[in-house]
Amino acid sequence: AQSVTQLDSQVPVFEEAPVELRCNYSSSVSVYLFWYVQYPNQGLQLLLKYLSGSTLVKGINGFEAEFNKSQTSFHLRKPSVHISDTAEYFCAVIGGATNKLIFGTGTLLAVQP
Amino acid sequence: DTEVTQTPKHLVMGMTNKKSLKCEQHMGHRAMYWYKQKAKKPPELMFVYSYEKLSINESVPSRFSPECPNSSLLNLHLHALQPEDSALYLCASSRLSGDTEAFFGQGTRLTVV
């Protein structure tokens, strides 16, 4: 079965600093990988997705992620964060027979001035 | 129109009340989903409808009753809920079940008193 691990529950960072949010997945079959963002009291918005092809995926709001099959990782990065990036970020996977979207536990990105 | 609209945004109900949550999309999507999200937790899948038919029920208690009257609408009927059912209820849709991009609504914040 597929699963997603986000080891960091919270990542504090200063404004204009770079950030990396970590995501590792486990699956014995090909997977589709996603990063979603959730602002306070809001629904989820898709940041980016990896389906196939180039391992470097660019998304909205200046975010990008790199799919690494050998390390089973899909880390999210941004070279310079803004206060407005403060939100909960969820890594998710679809794969295997279930075709269900499985979420990680989330990482709170807390951008400080 | 890439919106999934949920109403109401907030709902407070007693344990003996009957209420309904509503979700609407006009993207022509044939799969619709209900998720439950507790505070500081990832969304958990409750139900999946594919072509207006219930395809997945994640062992949800019968006090939650989904309904898909047509391809654009999804309801969640609530009856005799418990305080622990208080959560953010998210609706989502995708072109097809298990499709690689799901669009989420803003959610209904439910409080059971």
C-alpha cells in the first residue's frame, strides 16, 4: 500500500530565506505525487504534481519539487519565502489499485519577518 | 469555472438535529468526494462518488449519509452526530475517479454541541 511521510510537523523560516519541506513515499508501484497547500480556514489548493517525465516539477507561487525515485522522495522547495506562504503543506500520493489520494500528516510552514 | 462551492461555510448543530452539507461543481467532473479533516490533521477520505454512484465508503458511520442527486451536486446528510464529529468537511471533485488532479472546496466548519 502507498503511504507518505512528512517528518517535519513545523518548519520555521525567516522571510526571504529558502525553504525545503520534506516528503518521502513508499510504494511498490508507480505513483503520482502531489503537494497541496492549505491556508488557515481554507480548502486545499494544488501547488504542483509529478506524473511522469522530468523529475523537476515547477508549480504555482514559485514552488518547485524534485522527484527522486532512488530515495523515494518528493521534497518541496522555494528559494525565497514570503509571509504569505505561511500555511499547512500536504504531500500526497495516488498509486496502485486503490486510486485514492493519500495525504501525509502535513508540515506547517511558519514564515517570520 | 474551476470552483467547488460548499455551503454553508459554518454550521453549529445539536446532537439531535438533522442537517445537510452541500457541494456543487460545474466543471463536468464525474467523480466527487467527501473528506473529513480534524484540526492539525490531514484530510481523511469518507466517500467517493463516480458517475453519481457511490463507489467507496470508508467505513463511515451511518449517521453520515451521502447523496449525489446529479453530476454537479453532492450532499452529506447529518443526523444524530456526536461532538467528536466536529471537523472541517471538505468536498472535492475530479474529472474521473482517481484522476490526477482533485479540486477542493473551501470546506464547511461543523461544530456539534
